[in-house]
Amino acid sequence: MSQAFVREMDDQWLSDVAPTVQALIRFLTMENNGIGVYEKKTYTTSDGKEIHEMSNGLGYYKNAQNQWEIYK
């Protein structure tokens, strides 16, 4: 098979995802084997973090470097 048709998937990490909710949804859906992930609600913690609670059961926020992290 020609190398032109062989494409290795680039691994992407959560911290590499663009700092938009839409990009986060795309990434999480891809990580979930194509099963759609959606935002359930958004809230702000007492320390000012905006948490995006997703249908996969986890919350996500952007850190000081504007990168996504899992809220614990």
C-alpha cells in the first residue's frame, strides 16, 4: 500500500486542545470512540474557575495558561 494512503493518527492531549468549548467537545467525542459528548452545565467555583460539566461525568476548566484541565 502506498504511503500516501497510510495515515497515523496524531496523539492529542487535553492540554493541546484549543481553549474553546467546541474544541473540547470535539476532542472528548473523539476520545469517546465517536460517541457524542455534550456540555451539561457550567458553573463558577468560589476561587473563580469556570467549570464545564460534560456528559462524560467529568468537569473541565482552563488553567492560568489557558489550557484545559480536569476539575477534581
